[in-house]
Amino acid sequence: MSLVVAAMLSQVVACSPPNDAHESNHAGVLTETESGHTVAFTLHSYVDEYNPKQSAKVNFALTKIVDGKTKLLDSATVKYGDYAVFEDITGAYSVVATATGLNGEKDTLYGVDVLKRNDVDTVYVRVQEPATLKISTSYTETVKSSHGEETQEIFSEGSTLCITGTLTCKKISKDDIKRGYAIVKNIPLFDNEEYVKQIEIQSGKELRTLGVEWNFSAGDTLYASESVIAEKRWLDFDFELPESDMYDTIGGAVIDSLIVPVKIADDDFYHYNWKADFFLDQLGNVISTSSKKKDLLNDTTLYWIVVPKMDPTAKLTLASGELKDSYTYNRLRAYWPEVEKDTLWRWIEVFEDSSFAISFWLELDSLADSTVLLGNCDSLGFEIRRCQKDSSAICTRIYNGIDTASTDSIEYGKASILDGKRHHYSLAIHKKHLTIAVDGETIRDTDLKLSEEFYNVEGIRATPGLAHEILLYSFGDFIRYPGDRSWTRLKAWLYAFYEMQKDIF
């Protein structure tokens, strides 16, 4: 039973700081009954900055967890500044507060206070801008079975997700399952600095609870997936594919796993918190990044990012939070901004897809040393160098592991780019197919005769002072679909790759 200053409404809402008149009007109301405790609820003075109107309404909903599920016990709506009084409260409970009609009828603010004991007479609930949860519909829980521990997905179409203690719920729809995530809005923040520690999933008659540790921020979105809990979103990045007629021959403007550079000011990236910073796609997946390049003069850092799919747009988010233990194959194998001395990188680099590519920028009017880049593995390898019969051009030689004479005589992709201007060069070998692109345009596209496919590159030598922004990466099966009759998809990828970086370097 609740005693209120205004009529009760079933809507779940919240209150604000009392004035002296209201306090005196309620003197002596708070008493301990035989069946439980009596508590008065009102809003914390935090909302003063919103200049609330006297006509503003506040609703308080008294809840309790029964058999693992949040239950509404009672609710009351009062005018701003008044108390809502609930009697006969026993055990642990929470109160959800919602304030409407503040700041010129524009704001609806939410808050929750969770009490573990009944030894207070008045509770001041702090209401703030609500938070949002974006959760993967493939979210899993680790459970014990006769076979040991196994993971189970917790959502299905028609199941309902609730945030324990808040009365905020979301029914999982067919569209949610299809797009891979569900959005839960209007989540009130706890007033006593508590994390959300439990969620409830109702599927038919089956109720399951799952322990979590989510720290929501006012007005922000928390991302939860199998690999990450992202508690704070700092920056959004929008990408769009450059125009090209090539898309018509590959089924539309869709490019998979495009690598793009992003520059971020250090002030935007580094924050005074202990959380990790990372990039997320729209499904909440962690995005692979390469080594970074620091720009000391401009206090910025460059990051190479793999955008999972652009069709023809995509959005990525820089967020902070906690990464779970998970392995993601990173197609960004290595990045060298500059080569200042004779350098040989020695390692066994495994390309799982029998695929590798290397790209770089250069700006030269001549080439005294004949070799720009050289890579090898046993008798397989490549060399990007000055053409043997044209000193103003660059060519590529392929060490095929079969015919030494052929390697010495065949030069691929002659490019007359020793003209003092800035140019971008890409060499890609996927399976046994070679593609060379200069400034985004494919200049050679052919199958190779190799003793075996390129799985390893054991050493890469770069002549100092020639190439810069060197990026070593690999492709997967996404670069040529089973039904493709040509390599246009790879050509379109290299074109978009160039266009997305040409104005940065």
C-alpha cells in the first residue's frame, strides 16, 4: 500500500529535491510498522540544473527480485518536489524513478536506487539521461554439462531480455536476430555506483538469469558481444566506397575487409581511465588494427583498420571497455611507416589463405639502387625493382621456384612512375594469381606458374629512403567468390584501397 501526495498511475517514472514546505508537510510520516519499513522517496538535488517546472511529474516504482525475476510491487506518481511514500517494505528492494516535464518538457530522466537493507527513512534518487544497450543476439553463456563446460546462446526469437532491478525489457524480434544485435533503450543508471550485475532472459516458460558486470554511462551506449564489453563510446567513423563502374560486374557496391587508414588526435584517444581502447563494427565485433604511426608534430596517431564490409557505407566506433579472451585472425601482418637504414625483417610469416599483398608509397625521379623491396621463402619470392630495360620505370620479378631463367627474364607490371610525383604501388599474389596496381589502377593481372603457393615469407628487405607507408597484408576467399569468372573483385578492392588513403599520405 502506498501513501502519495498525488494520484497513483501505473506508468513507471521519478522525483526531485523537496523544498522546506514539502518537508514540513510530511513530518512524522516515516514510521516502522510491524510488517515492514516505511520509506519516502524523492529526487536528488542533481536535477536542479534542469530548471524543473512545478508541473513536472515524477513516478516511483517499487520493485523486488522474486525467484530471480524483477517484480513490480507498487508505483506512485507525485508532483516535482513531493515525496512518494511506500509502507511495509521488507527485505532488499529497488526503486525506479522517472522524471518527465523537466527543462521545457524536453527531458525524461531515469534513475535506480538499490538498497540491501531497510535502515533509512528517506531515499534521494538521482535521475540522469538514460543509457542504451546494444547486445549481440549471439551472446553466449558458459554452462556446465556432462561433457564439461560448453557455451550456449542465450537469445532466440521471441525471448525477452530484462535488466534486473530496472523494469527495462526488450523482446527479441526476427529482425534483431537477422541483423545480429538487439537494442535496449531507456536504461536507468544506478544511484549508488553499482554496476548492472544481472540480466534476465525469459523464453516461453523458461527463465534464466546471467551474471554480468556492466557499467553504463548517462546518455551513452554499452556494446556487449561474445568478444567485448564496450562501456564508453568515444568517436564514430563513417566510411563510403568511392564510385566505380567495376561494382556493376561484381553484384553491386560491396567490398569485404577493406583496409583503411584513420588518423585520431591523441586527446581523443587517450583518456584518464584504465580501460582498453579498441574499434568496433556495428555488430559489436572487435576490429583488427595494425601497428600505429605517431605524428609528433600534430599530436595524432594513424591506425590501419580492417572494415568488415562496406555496402557501400560502414560505421566503426572507437570505444573503451574490456576485451574478452578471443582470437581474431588479423590480415594486417605488418606496417612500416619509414625505412631509414638497410633493413631486413626476418621471421616466418604464415598466411593462412595462401595469399599476401604488399603496398607502399614512393616519390622518386630516379632509382640508383635497383631494388625497392625484396621478399623470399626458399626458392619462392618477389622483387620490386627498376626495370632492366627502362631506368624510368619500376617492374616486378617473381621467383617461381621452378625456372630460374624465366625468373631472370620476365618482368611484370611495368610502371613509369620515376617522375618525381607521388605514387602508390600494390603487389598482390592470391593462390597463384598475380595482380599489380599503380595509383589504384590494375596494370597487370595474370596467373603464375609456381612450384607451390605462397604460404610463408621469411624475409623482406627494403632499401632505405625509397618506399614509405609499407603495408603487408593478406586476402581471404572474400576476394573472389565461387561464382566469379574474373578477378574484378580484387581489382575493385585495390582501387578502393588506394582511394581511401590517397588524401592522407
